Amino acid sequence: MPRSTRRRPALAHPATEEIDLLDVLHALSDPTRMTIVRVLRAEPERACGTFPVDVAPSTLSHHFKVLRESGLITQREEANRRFSALRTVDLERRFPGLLDTVLAAYGRTGGGAEARGGGEACGGEDG
Amino acid sequence: MPRSTRRRPALAHPATEEIDLLDVLHALSDPTRMTIVRVLRAEPERACGTFPVDVAPSTLSHHFKVLRESGLITQREEANRRFSALRTVDLERRFPGLLDTVLAAYGRTGGGAEARGGGEACGGEDG
């Protein structure tokens, strides 16, 4: 069945009060996932396949799934495109100051050298 | 050869400017390692085998190694005992506010239920 017409399962997102700090730290401990979070920090929403990361689609799909299931991002589907957004408000409510502190630390220690490229996949339930 | 007389290799510690944020986040993303860090936050130094964690010695040894190699702790040996300490000053210089913010987040979301028990191992180069 082509991907465009395949029925996808609903995307799992933890409620704000269920967001686990250790899951969030794990999600942030990878350079590709950190890049995605930094990109989403600068804009409200972004379509999958447009992130400046250079990894295989299946790998990228896994990274988006880790980010979503940790509570760092939400994802929604619209006309066969998937959009991702950072859960800034939820995260600030759950862990005040955490995201700002982590992103500032990453930025000030030269962690901002992003790989360039583009991925197609974007975190399906099976990916 | 008994452990007490075995010659151990020197313990590896990254310099402050080499401490990598993603390594630190990864090190903090595990409940046993988080417990060790929280214990060390409250006292200057602690002997291995006295931490309130309930994992196998080989697992505990791995956790200490991850913590040390990430730059979160230092370890030193004295009379066949190994002592661990949090690199509070180094971490604050490298990533201002990070440790406080993470530990506060962990504390306020109920992450403080520590396992009880005791481990013998403590992060040798081979463990």
C-alpha cells in the first residue's frame, strides 16, 4: 500500500504531567535530536523533511519518535505532511528553565555545528 | 591476581573544556546514575560501595565509568578504596546553571524514589 494512502495509527504524545525528565535528557543527548530541537526553538512549526540533518530516513524517523514520546515535541499530520513543534509551554511548566539552560549550554560550547542534508521520514509509530 | 594487588590503569577524566554536553545529558538520563549524582551533590566525596543503589556490581561499575568519562564525577583511589566526587565547580564553569536546573527538575517531579541496596564495584577502566 502506498504511504500516501496507508492508514497511520494515531501519534502518541505524553500528557504534560507524564513527561519524564530522564526521557527528556535522553532525547536531548543525541546531536541529531538536539539539532531538531534547536531548529524548532526558532519557529512555531516545521514540516518533516525540511530539517538540516543528514541521516537516513529510518534513523530520522526514530529520532522524531524519541522526541515525541519523550514529550519534547508534538507532531500532527495534514494533507500527507507531518509537522513538528516544540512543546515549549508544556516543558516550561513541567521543568522550569530546563530547555533554556540546556540550549544555552549547547550553544556556548560549540555544539551548533549542524550537519546539512534532508530527511524524508518523520517519526511514524513504526519508525 | 587478587583485586587488592592488581595494578589498575589510571582513571580517565576529561578536562573541563572537554566536557561534552551531550555526554553529560546522556549520563544523567539513567535513574541509577541520577541517584549517584544526587547523593554526591550532598557531600564532598563518597566511597564506592556505599551508594543507595540496587544494581549488580558490574552494572554499577559501568554507571560510574559513564559518569566519570562524561565529566560529571572524579574518582580517586586510596588504600584499595575508590572515592567519587561531583565535579561541581568544573560543571558550573562549563555549563552554568545546568546541574542545579536538572537536579531541581528531577526533585520536583517525584524522581527522588531511590532504590536501596549496595554495590561493590565502582567504575574501573575495564568495567
